[in-house]
Amino acid sequence: MPKKSRGPRLRPSISLVLTGGVGLLMLLAGIAYSIAMLSGRLNTVELLRDRNERIVNRLVERTQLQLDPVRQRVAILRDRLQSRQLGINDVGRLSDYMVASLDGLPQVDALAFIRNDLVATRAVRNGGQIVMRHDSVAGYPGSAVRMQTMRRAFEAHRGDGRLTDTVIWGDLIWSPELQQPLINVLAPVVVDDVFVGELAALVSLGSLSRILEADSIDERAVNFILYGNDQVLAHPTLLNHKYELSLQQPLPTLAEIHDSVLRQIWSGRTDIRLARPILGNGESHIVEANGRRWIFVYRRLEGYGDKPWLIGRYFSFDEIDKEVTRLQISAAIGAVALVLSLLIAWRISWLLRRPVLSLSDAANRLRNLDFDAPPLDRVRLRELDDAAQAFNAATAALRWFGNYVPRKLVNRLLREGEEAVNISKYREVTVVFTDLVGFTAMSERLTAQETADLLNDHFALLTTCIEAEGGIVDKFIGDAVMAVWGAIKRDDDHAAHACKAVQAIGAAVAADNARRVMLGKPVLRMRIGVHSGPVVIGNIGAPGRINYTVVGDTVNTAQRLEQLGHEHLGDDQNVIALASAETVEAARLDPKPPCVGRISVKGRAASVEVYRLEL
């Protein structure tokens, strides 16, 4: 037994090395973080950007949730009128539907159907009640003009279906009754290709201002909605300040709003590169107002009128200046800690890399059934050293095991996967049997070692020729060899490959005999039988002793053809190969080999047409 190698004295465990290394990294990170926290406990640069962008997005979503259901409800009511589910003159049913719609839409102040003669059926919210009215709106400012415009648009697009599916947000209007501006949704109603009127829903702007006020999560930021770039659609001050508004000016302008910072959203605009991390990629800018800097973050919302809406918020830049400075200090400290961490991590990885890679390479070689690689070296890390020594012992055991297992067969089975191994199946293959002539008498004149050497050299010669053409040595039986083509992996040319291998065997045996003659040794004579047909392939045997092999009449016939060779082997010939008609036809041999004749083969009811392959 070889002397056991002596390992290094100091063998720290991987857990100790990794724990110490990671602990040191965490300690450095903790030191850097503690210093950053001491320089400023509230580093909110990234948080401010993300938070304000999320708030703006939420404002947009809440605004859409406030308005889109109104548009959808108007579209549903328009469809019911156009499909005659509701009659345009059925004031009772129409009123019931409008009241139900207003009950489900508290943000809507009024819902009306206005016929083309300007007679309207209206549901109007009055305090906590809904009042129905059926009267003429000819005296309302703009009603006649809007109806004429809608009728002209219908005539321009008559027949193309475009207007019948249209629901639009109209211009802002002023409500003398509510003393506030309203947003309106308009939908033309067309019955049987005739324009009969329009549906309208009115939403007060006070609800939007209340949304902005409710969504303010701190007192340092102010939410707003602009109509275009110069009119204020919603702002917290609209709830508690009076503005001189009218039909001609339904919204206050920026110059009139009671917010000195918002008034300068465009005039006080500046550019500060330092604030880019806070501004992010969305629409935003910085404003100088009241001796301070303010960050405006906003999004444009299209499709709710002839002008885009600008939904956003602003907050002071003062706190961010301090946090940016603290961030720079923390970044410098973090950079130093990072360099130290990288050096330590590199050292740890260097300790682990070589033995782990060596073990990985050895495992890959073992997976490929390569047992001839040198053993793994001893290492200092205890677990890796134990793994290497266990791996060396396993390789040594498998090296002996590999001598009794066909490695190439196992490699092919591994490539094919478990299904190829565990499931038996029928398959068309070609089977070749070889046998030495007069080997029994020859072995009586040889010693045991000489007999083994002769067979080993002979089998090595045959195995090389077989595997070169994609065949697999199924088994060695005394001085005979059984080989198969197309067993594990389907091969449409299995017969041709088998015939090429037989020709190579004939040439190899002839060359080996020439060498033996020069050495004064007797020549080897052999018979070969080849047959193609269906076989059963799979695991055959008893538990603990299983062969992955082929069985069936095709195997028996190939062996009978090999035995038949003794009747046709001449005294001046060293090798004879007999193949069945099935093999010759499948191999598509050209020219066709000579036919020996139709011969009755033991074990088969039908005779076999036999050919003699040219070697």
C-alpha cells in the first residue's frame, strides 16, 4: 500500500475562512455606513426622487380614475340610446338611468341628454339630492353653437361610423349655478344614421383640488394641475380663495394664483447639474423663487380637452443640497472601503480558486470516464483537502471498475439520457459476430499469459475497427466478439457502417498476420457473420448483474452466419465474412458481393440468402 501523504499542519475550515472574510467585509461596510450616518442620518437623495415620481404617478392615476369612469358611463348611455334600449323621448326611463348613473359617480355634477331641438333631459346634483329637469337649454350660452358644430361634424363623417363611437372631452365651461368651472364630456347620439342630439356630463374642478390636497403627504411639497402652461386647473388654494372667474375666463391664470412659487414655474426656471440625480429621467426642472430653489416634478396628460394637463408637485431644494454633500463624503469613504473589500475578496478567492478548479476539472474528467489523470494535490483548507483525497480514492476505485465496463458504451448512454437506458425498445440494427478459427488448438500450445496477450491484442485490433465506424462492442465471448450498430442512437446507415468495419477488420487482420509471420508466429484465421434486422435493446440480466445489450432472432442469425463460415473458408484464406441479403440491401453495396446461395440456418424456419463480402 502506498505511503499516505502528509498534509499541511494548518488546515482552517472553509466556514472559518468565509466567516472571517465576510465578517471583515461587513465590518468595513459597517464602518463606512456608520460614518455616513454620522455625517447625516437622513440621506434622502434617491428616496426623494423615487417618492416624488411615485406621488406624481399616483396623482395622474387618481385623476384618470376620477375622469375615465365618467367617459365610460356616457359611452354606455350613448350606446343604449343608439341601440334603442332607451328611447330619446322616453323621459321617465331616461331619467331613472341618469339618476342611477349619478348615484354611482359622485364626482359628476350633472348628466344631460340634449336633443337637436335643444330640449334637454337633465339630472343635476343639488346639495345632497339629484333633481331631474326636462326643459329647453336654448338660452344657455354656447348650447346652440355647440349643437350646430356637432351636427356639421356628423354630416361631414356620415356613413363612416366615426362619429357614432366618439366620446370627447369638451372645452372648460363656467357654471353660474355652482360658481366654479366644469369639465364636460360630450358624445353625439345617432339613431338610424340620423343625428338626434348629444349626451353631456359635467365634472366640477373642486373634486380635483380635493384629490391634490388629500394626496399631500407632507407640508413641504405642493401638488398642482395646470391646464396648458398658463392656467391653474386644480390647486389646494382654489378651495379657500375666491377668484374672479367667468364664462370668458373659467380658470385662474398663473399670475392670479395665491402661490408665489407656482407663479414662477416658467419664469424662474434655472439649470443646476447637481440636481440631476434628484430630477431623474422624467419631466422636471428647478426654479429660483423667493430666494430659494424649488424642484418641480410633473407629467403631461393628453386627451382631456384641447390643451394638455400638467400634473405635478414642487418641493424645496435646501435639504437636498445638504444630503448631496453628505452623499459625496459617504461615497468617498465607501470607495476606500470598497478597495479594501476587493483586496480581501481577491485573497479569499485566490485561496479557494485553485483547489476548486482542480476538483472541478477532475470531476469533468471522471464524468467522461477518464481515469488516467494524475491525483489531486493536497491543500490547506480542510474540507477541500478531504474532498480531494476522497476524490482520489474514488478515482482509483473507478479505474479498476473501468477495466470491466465498456467506457464508450457508457459515454454514449450518458449522452442519450436516462430514457435510452431505462426503457427497452425495438430497433433496426446490424449485428456482427467474429470468431477465431482453431483457437482452442492454438491455446493448448501457449501459456496462460501468452493466451491472454494474444486475445487482448486481437480484441484491441477489432475494437478499434468497430468503434471507428460507430459500432459498439457488446461483449467478448471466449475468442469471439459481438458488435452492434444503431443500438443506442438511431443510425439509418448502420448496415453500411458495419460492412465498412468488417472490411477494415479484414485489412487489419491481414496486416497483423504479416507481422506475425515476420516474428515466426502462426497466423490468425477468423470467421465473420453479419445480419441486419429488429432486436430488443435494453437492460438484460438479474439485479446486480445487468448488461445493456440486444437480443432477438437478428443476433442468433448473425451468429449462425459466422458459424456457417467454416463451410466456405478456403485453406488459402485467413478471413471470411458472410452477410445476409437484408444487410447487403440495407448497406446498398455497389457492386453487389457474390451470392453464396440460399442456406437454411439453424433456428430459423425460412432460409437465408447469404453473400460473401469482399475483404
